[in-house]
Amino acid sequence: MILPILRWPDPLLSQPCAPAVLSDDLRALAADMLETMYAACGRGLAAPQVGRLLRLFVMDTTWKEGTRAPRVLVNPEMVEVLGPRVVGPEGCLSIPGATALVERAQAVRLRWTDLSGDRQEEVLTGFAAICVQHEHDHLDGILTLDRLAPEARARAEAEVLA
């Protein structure tokens, strides 16, 4: 089922999320979130973006190149930030029409639980690392706008509100 995506400045997007509990309902939510992400042409979607304040996000960084590789990350933890930082453009399904230049680490070590209840840990690099950092921010109530300098934020907000 395709879920409605909350848009900035919805206050739920600024709330930190509670730990998710693995259940059939959570698995159904994750499936709906993947369907919603693909329908919206996104590469990642966090639970708060669909109004659920849970530490859960889905992502698929390769599907637009033709290969689907969906991931569901329950209670993800950023274990380590690795490598140099880079500045690049980021969009967000909750802030349509705005692209922000955001500084991110080129690599991260992430730990999470999968839908089978198994703990996973992986070093992600490149676009996958940037996507993980973006979605992880959502779980802490942080939007790309919050990562901008005041002048850049004002310009981005004006774009969205225009």
C-alpha cells in the first residue's frame, strides 16, 4: 500500500524516533514503505516521513540503474564515520522541489537488525553511505534543511514555499 509522505514543515518530521520492535506489523510497514519509496521515485524513506516515529528506514540506492536491491534497516546505529567528508546535492521526499548541498562522510559503519531479527553490520561507501546518513538523520528528527548555514537554509525554504 502506498502511504502518504509527510512534507516539511510537518512537526512530526522534527521528532526523534523510538526504537522499533520487530513484529508482523513492522514487516508490513516496511513493505508499504518500500512500495511508497519506489512510487515516489526515491532511494530512501524513513518511518517518520510516513508518520510513524520508529527507528526504521528502507533504501535502495541502485534501482534507478535497473537493479533492485531493497534494504530494510531496523534500529540502525551509526557505529563509525569513516573517510573524508564531501559536499553534495541531496533531495528529500519530504521537501519536494528543494535540493540542498550537504556535507557528509564518504563512508560509514552501520549496525542494524534485519526483518529476520538478525544483527547486521556493514561499511557503506559512496552514495549508499550518503543515503544512510540522510535517512538516519530523519530518525533523530533532523532534516537536510537543519544541516545548512542560515543563508542557505533561508534560500532552500523559499524554494519550497514558493
